[in-house]
Amino acid sequence: MKKLGFVLLVSIFIFAIMDIGVAQNTEVQLSKKEYQSANWEYFNRCGGCHGMLRKGATGPALTPDKMKPIGTEKLTKTIFDGTEGGMPGWGAGVNVYTMEDARRLAKYIQMEPVTPPEFNMKDIKATWKLQVPADKRPTKPMHNRNWENFFAVILRDAGKIAIIDGDTKEVVSVQDSGFAVHTLRYSKSGRYLYTIGRDAKATLVDLWMDPIQTIAEVKTGLDARSIESSKYKGRKGDYIDKLAVVGNYWPPSYVILDGLTLEPLKIVSTRSYTYDTQEYHIEPRVASIVASHSDPEWVINVKETGLILLVDYSDIKNLKVTQIESERFLHDGGWDKSKRYFLVAANMRDKIVAVDTKTKKLAAIVETGVKPHPGRGANFKDPEYGWVYATPHLGEAAVALVCTKPKGGNAENLWKVVRKLKVAGDGGLFVKTHPKSRHLWVDHTLSKDVDAQRSVTVYDIKNLGAEPKILKLADRGRIVHMEYNKDGDEVWISVWDKQGEIIVFDDKTLTEKARINDQRLVTPTGKFNVYNTRLDIY
Ligand code: DHE
């Protein structure tokens, strides 16, 4: 099993478990070293779905009362082979664990979970580094590259970001980021790139500098998945590039930062009551976050409580938060075409929730299929039904089209699934189109079928009744995540493998245009074009 870095987090965890010892459970034994290794692997591979406290979310609860009756051998096999419910086979499928590794984890999940330490402002401040203060930065781009067509690419297992010039396809820069960096956003100006690692380390990169440079970093917690900037400019003020926010998994909270320096300003806990049964939840994690363009607000989705928070950042000393009841297990999502409605998957409830950021109320809850996973989704005009928002599904080989603005004002179709499109596999993670394109691209990254993992399905959105094209793109790794260039005529797709590649397609002809196979492209996953991401074009 690969021992991955990230010393600080490990040391905090190890510190936390020292006193627990390893023989707390008389039937299940792990040496201290084995326990530490299993604890690290649980954080790295399992906590995202099952929760730090193992109480369950996207995956089921893994508490000793439930695990002990199953026993070590059966649990080992499940971890190694995966489940019908969608968990990858960490040995047989993804090939990262030996049987021995799986057995160690099987024992670990029969032991009492350890509550990780909190991470208060003092801890956060101790990690804050400002490499280049705002007044030492250039006032205009210092290179002649078309920086608005840069792509920042996540190099997951390297804990780095590649900046690729979209015009020349050159890797311009590779920057260190957090461990297993998860997602990226830009400031509204596009100049600043914000990154967030799974270890909750946020970094800020200045795309105008030559060479491009990471100018600030901070660790807002122990586990995180989302980051966003402040995008509002209007009569309520100018917040462009002023603030940023990180959504933590642990401690369950969001942390508001200065957008130009990442100086931590305020921590807000998300611990509260589930929207439906009104039970106190100790670990309600922050999933996706987007910044409104029409109000100084972030839409912050809290997974376990099913609450969507509209956080008004215009006065963070007197913070106003609108708390909208929606559905549990909120995960990823994006804007509708008008950017008034935010649509987010409640994946374990098979639903997409739409929230109206104008009235600040729930707009609709739509059942779409088994485990919707839109990424940020895709918006286009269905010739028959009008504007739709598309989501693929982890649990079925289909993309659902949810009507967001019916053709001819036909209110009957609003917030209904007007079509379900068949795709080449289940395990779908992302979809993408562009206002200038007539294609809808769909991946099936986590399908159990190897051909599907390595293919994309492409629909002609002007002729949705026609059979889609299935393009097999690789004979190794998995295909994941599509992104358009600024002009909307190229699609960039990752080959997610140890030595990965980016395939560039001509969107019009659906032919391969280029392959970027720089040796630094280790496990490329998400790609974010500056222009499209800063303006939320998808
Ligand atoms: Fe992600 C987005 C959480 C597994 C790649 N992922 C997101 C978002 C959340 C999330 C909350 C939305 C951020 C936003 O928009 O503000 N992801 C999780 C998990 O909890 C989960 C299920 C398990 C885990 O432990 O992390 C998980 N995600 C994965 C993967 O296995 C992927 C494919 C590779 C990886 O990094 O481990 C992966 N997630 C991504 C990417 C995005 C993302 C590339 C951004 C997509 C976009 O276009 O915006």
C-alpha cells in the first residue's frame, strides 16, 4: 500500500489515536503501526463516503455494532471486491489494495471510531502563509499568453496543479497544492486560481505572474472538498476577488477567507439538526459551494442535514444566513441557464433539488434516477421541451434532463424529468456542453464495465432521438471529466491513470485533435478553463 505524504494531518491523527491504543477491541487486533496505516487509508479512501465518524452518508454507516456481526473475512472481501451499491473494488477493481490491506481496514472498521481533533482559528492561523502580498503583485499580466484560455488541471495523486495553455497546449507551470487536490475555482476576474485539497489545504495562484506563482496558502481544517470566491458586483458593493470560502468535511464548517491573501477571517460551524427528523447531527459536512452573480451570497450545501445555506457575505461580522430545507445527502451541482436556480444532487435520495436564489426559497425536488451525480451539470435547449439541466447517474446508465424553462411556457414540464437518455455505462460522474456546441458529453468513469470506464457517450442535442456516439478513448486508466476551451470548439478529457494524458477533441467533428502527454500529468482528473469557470458556463 502506498504511503502518502501529508505529515501534519497524519501527525494530528496519530496524536489523537495514541491514547486509544490498538487493543480496545478484544476480538480484533491491530498493531499500532497497522492501526495508523488503516486510519490513514480510511481518511484517504473511505471517509468521503462513510464520514469521519463512520456514521454513513453516501455510503452506509461503518460503526462496530454493524461491522462486528459481519466479521473480518466477509468485510475484507467486500472491501477488496466492491459492492453492487457502487463502492469500487479497492483490490479487484481499482487495484490500490492487496488482500492484506483490505483485511487491515476490515479490522479497523470493527473498532470504535476516533473523533478527530477540532481545528480552531489558532490552528488555522498557524498554517497561513502569504508568499506574495497584494501590493507586490503585478498590475497587469506579465506574459503574453492568452491566460483566459488557460486550463488548470488537477493532478490528484501528485497533490499538484498543472496550468496548461489552451492555445498552444503547453504545460506552462506545475504548482504544489493540497493532498489529493479535489476541486478548483477562479476569482470572478479570472486572475486568481483557488485550489482545495482533501486535507483542507487551500492555495491561491496568480495567473498574471511570470513565472506563475502560488502566492498564499492556508489549511482550514482536516478534510475538505469545496472552495469558492466572491463574485458579486452591483449596487450592494463590489466583492470581486475580495473573499473566498472553503467548505470543510472536518471539522464540519465553512471558513471565510480574505480573497486576496487567504487570511482566515471567520469559521462558521454547520453542526445542527437534520431538516426532517430534527435530530442533532455532529458531522454535517459542507459539499458544493457556488457564488451568486446577482447577490453577495454563497450557496452552501450541507450534506447530512439537507440544509442549503444562502450566506450573505456583505457583512461577515453580522452574518445573515438563509437556511433552506431541502433533502439529505446534498453533494454536487450547478446553475441553471439563467443562473437564478442552483440545482444540487441529493444523491442517496435519487433526487435533484432546485433552490431559487432570488426568492431565497426551495423551488423543487425532482426524482431523476439512481444516485444523480451532475458535477456542475450541463444546460442546453431541448428542441421539444425547452431549457434543460442534465445530470448523469452513478447507479444507472442514464442522463436525466430536468426542465428548467419549458418551451412555450408549458408549466406542466417545469422541474420535471422530460427525457432520460441512455448512455454506455453506469458510474457516470460528469456531463458537459457549451452554448456554442451541439454536443452533450457524458463519462462513465466508475462503471464496473472496463470498456465503459474508457469511453464517453456523445449526444447530438439538436437530435436527441438519434443514437448517441460511443467513443472509446483509451486502453488504460479511466476516462473522467470534460471541459471546453474558451471558444467552445474543443473538449478536453482526462485519461485518469498514474501516467495520465489529456485528450483534446474537435467538438464539431468529434475527432481527436491533440494528446497532451507530458510526464508531469500524474492522475489528471478535473480541468477548469479560466473563462468558462469564472463565468459559470456549462
Ligand atoms: Fe468529488 C466535485 C465530494 C469522489 C473528482 N466532489 C466534488 C464536490 C464535492 C465532492 C462535494 C463539489 C465541489 C463544488 O462544486 O463546490 N468527491 C466528493 C466525495 O465526498 C467523494 C464521493 C469521496 C471522497 O472521499 O472524496 C468524491 N471526486 C471523487 C472522486 O473519486 C474523483 C473522481 C477523483 C478524486 O479527486 O478523488 C472526484 N469531485 C471531483 C471533481 C470535482 C468534484 C473533478 C469537480 C467537478 C467540476 O466540474 O466542478
